[in-house]
Amino acid sequence: MSIQTLTDQLLSGHRRSLARLITYVENDHPDAAEALERLYPHTGQAHLIGITGAPGTGKSSLVNQLAQAYRRREQRVAVLAVDPTSPFSGGAILGDRIRMTELTGDPGVFIRSMASRGSLGGLARAVGDALKVLDAAGFDKILLETVGAGQSEVEIAKTAQTVIVVEAPGLGDDVQAIKAGILEIADIFVVNKADRPEAKRTAAALKMMLELGHAPAHHLLRHSLLASLDQTSPYEAAGPAWTIPVLPTVAINGQGLDEVVAAIEQHRQHLLDSGELALRDRARLIDELETTLQSELMRQVIARLPADVLAEMVARLDDRSLTPQAAAQKILAAVGLAG
Amino acid sequence: MSIQTLTDQLLSGHRRSLARLITYVENDHPDAAEALERLYPHTGQAHLIGITGAPGTGKSSLVNQLAQAYRRREQRVAVLAVDPTSPFSGGAILGDRIRMTELTGDPGVFIRSMASRGSLGGLARAVGDALKVLDAAGFDKILLETVGAGQSEVEIAKTAQTVIVVEAPGLGDDVQAIKAGILEIADIFVVNKADRPEAKRTAAALKMMLELGHAPAHHLLRHSLLASLDQTSPYEAAGPAWTIPVLPTVAINGQGLDEVVAAIEQHRQHLLDSGELALRDRARLIDELETTLQSELMRQVIARLPADVLAEMVARLDDRSLTPQAAAQKILAAVGLAG
């Protein structure tokens, strides 16, 4: 089947071509670039919602309930579950998905999991491309769920328009430290397992941190190329600031879910009214541009670098007669890209 | 004070110059590069031990106990505690350190915490440089502790020679998924809080995953430059493979610590005997070389790129008439670095 037929089928709502195109971008198939080029003008309509949080918070149950809530509102929903910590596809995450029995067989829902393909950069690219395919396929809501804490959350923040951070009471000593980083990327906090006795304390601690934080929203996402544009920062959009809500839920029985759905819609409206939606989109696209630039430049350096120069550099790194920084300068000189 | 005086003082064991030089590399001080150049030939002696694991596993207590165990063995110990999820320096991690009252005032121990400086790349560089300073300062053991799970662990694996992954029983649903990723980087597993009833089950599950895993050790660390050397992979060293032990501890009272210390020494000996130590060092240095190359190449592109070309590219990204990948190709052509 030609790639044009495949993308045309996707745009007309054909389910099997959707699964196939995501496999293409996941495996970096030779036709993936052309497919993305064809689909690209049809993207930009879906609401990308990131859901993240530490292990044990009940993210998967929340995603499950959100998907059902959107189906009741007759919205088409895609779920992309990403595990940056696992090099194995499927597995544990697919196990979680099996719990979503209420949704199986519903043509308005598409569920897919992706695992690490050997590098975070490779995964981030594949996730970005899969989101474009889902967006072009006409889903109203795309729920991007990640397992794990840390850098993966920053990657989500780059990709999602609304970021939900899920907390739960009683996850141990380090939770406070992690929250400090999470403050930066959350648009909505959910305190799940809110029927536990310590839940109120967790919510109160989060609210206090939000008040004390004064953290410039999304400052982690400043880009060198973007910075060089010498214009207003994308995260200093006009209009009133967004007040991050802290919402209690009991995801396993759906308690508090309507409030989460309402907050997501309010955030989407805030992004539109303030102009921040367009600015976040721009920051994401420029980030993709930079990633492509870096990988292409490195490819050129490797292609131009004589094998004996590289071997000599490595020998001098081995015996510590040259620092990695000095070796980099010598390599740039050797390939004619110095200064 | 001249940078030469400062590095000479460090090499002669002067404590205050150590703290000052780490602040230099942390803040990217103009003199930091020269200091590292001077210290570089004196590095390569310390044993770099990474300790990582999910929140709530008791990593900090384990690090505390390990530091004390090494002091009893008359080894000089440095602890570098890194929080990649927090943009705030000090804070929660420093709070953890206050618990280490047994170690305060001991000149054979140096404790420092580092938080994210706005990007994971910037933090990884600063951590790598701080480790070089500590190494040159003559510490026998450097304990590199990270908070959080996910990509930060891969960063540790790149830097540490021996990676300890700390688990604890009963941390929730997602633990299995995270373990799948952790299998790749652990040299030693510690099941802390082993006095809890579910600890035996956690240890048994880990051992079963290790047997089933068959994961090629450290395959996440393959580098493009290294791959282009067309030689034996750094992680396919000669000699018998290392068998990853699973060790129970109760860190708060020191139970099981002697076994962990012994396993760390056995792993160090294995790295030396198999030649893997030199190969891991090489992979780490080449990784630093690549990071420097990438940042220098991006600097050049930005310097050469006419402002109107960048503005046009951004406008076309905004209206989705150009994909980020196509924009990257146009930018490379504009700065004379195409193909």
C-alpha cells in the first residue's frame, strides 16, 4: 500500500491504518517521514493532556476514568502510555491497560503503549510523532500517560498542553523533594487515594508549596534557539495567570473525576484566551527543530571525521592526556567546523 | 587567588579550596575550564559508586551508613547528592544530610548536594565536573546519590563505576514497570527495609526478573561516536559476567551493610579483572566529548544564522506550513552546513 493511501485512510478515520502508522513512526520506518509530512497540516486540533506522577499514585486508574468520562461526553479519546524507564515494549504497561475493560471494543477509544527504544531522545521523538498521527486522526482528547518521575515529566511538559501531576498520600520521605521539581510543570494537581487518612495533609502541603513556590512557570523549557529570537518569552503570555488547582480524587471509584474534567476544560480555555496555547506549540516545534539539527550535525561530524583522528582522540582520552572538551575542539578543527 | 594556587591547594588536601572549586564548576565560572584541565591528570583513582532508587526506599539512610562503614575502614569518602527533579538548590536534600550527624566534623568526609540548574544536560555536566574535582582531591570512595527514578538513573550509570539500585517492599503498582528499566543499570540490588513482611517477596521478584531478563548490560549507553569506532562494544568485555547480587538491608540500624560493602569491593575487582573499568571510563569520556561537540555546534549555528531566516522559519512552524524537520534542513543550508 502506498504511503499516500495509508495517510488518506487515516484521515478518513480508518482504524487499522492508524495502528500501522504509529508502528511506522515507532520503528523509524523509511516511509515515516513522508507520512508525517502529509499528516502535519492536519494536526493542531487535539487537546494533548499529560498525566504523570510517581509510582503508586494510581495514574493508570485516573487515565482509565478520564477516558470513560470523555466517552460519556461523546469525545474521541486516544491514550498513549509511555514508560521511559523500560527498554521492553508492552509488558507491565499493557498489563495496566487490560484493566480498561470498560473501554475495549469502543471505536471512539484508541489505546497504545510505548517503551524506551534505547535512548530518551529516540523515545521523545517517537512519542512526538505518534502524537501527531493521533492528532491528525481526529481524536478530541489525547491522554499521554508516563510512568516514572524525573526527566520524563519535563519531556511531557514539552509535549502536552495541559499537564496533570498525580500525587497520593504516604509515598515516603523523598516525595517532598520530588514535588519541588513537579511544581514547575503541573497545570493541575490531583491528590488521588483521597479516602486515605493522610490525604488532607498531602493536599495542604501541596497548596502551601504552591503558595511559597513563586516559581516561574515552565522555565525549564527555555530554548537556546527560542531565546535567540529576542522576543517575549513564550511563557510570559498576556492575561491573568493560571491558578493551579489541587483536586482530590478516588480514581478507582470515579470520585472527584467530574471536577478534574472541568479543570482540564478551564485550563484549555485559559490557554486559548491568554494566547499561551500558540506559544507552547511554538516552543514544542522549536524544540523538535533543535533536536533534528543536533542529530543532523552529529551525523555530519561522524561522516567527515577521519578514522585515525577519532582513534587518536580516544587513545588520548584513555591515557588522560586530553580532556573531552579539548578533544571536541580538535575534532571540530579536523572536520572544518572550528570556531 | 590564582586558579593555579587553588588547584595546587586542592591537590595538597586543602578543604576550603575543594568547596570553592565545586562551586566554580557548578556555576560554570570562567576559571572552571582551566581548573578542570589542571586537575584532569590527577583523576581516575577514586571508586565512583552510584546509589539510586525510587522515593521512599531509604537511599539516604543507606548512603549515610555506607559513608560510616568506609570511615571505619579508614577510607576517605565524598557524598554527592543530586536531585535532577528539583530546580532548587539545597532544600530537601540538605535536610536529609542533616541526619548524618555521625559524620559532621570528620575531615575524611565531604558532603555536597546539587540540584538541577534548569536543564538535565547542564546538571549532568556539572555533576561530571564535580566528580572530577572530588576524584583529584583524593577521595577513595565517591558516593553519588540521586533522588528520583527514570532518566536520572541512566545518567548515573554513565558516570558511576558501580551502580547500586535500592528497592523497598510495598511501593505500589508501578514498581514492576520501573524495575524493568532498572535491570539495565544495576550492578548490585539492595532490598532495604528488609524487616518488613513483604521484603522477601520483593527480593524473590527481583531475582526472578534478573533470571528472566537476559538484558544486555548497559545497552542504553551505546554512543554513536563509540559505535563508529567499529570495535568491540565497551560492555562486552572479556572474562566471566558479573552476577548481580540482591542484598537485604535495614539501613536505619546498619543491618546487612557489611555485605553491601563486600559486594561493592567484589564488583570493583570484577571491573578491574575483566577490563571493563577502562571501557566504562572510555564510554563516559566519549559521552562528555559528544555533549561538548553538540553544544559547540549549536552555538555556531545560532551565531551564523541570519535573524530574518530564523524568524521566517518560526512563522512557518506557527502556521504549520513547514515541519520542524524541514525547517532544520533549511537552517543547515542557510548556515552552509547542509549535507
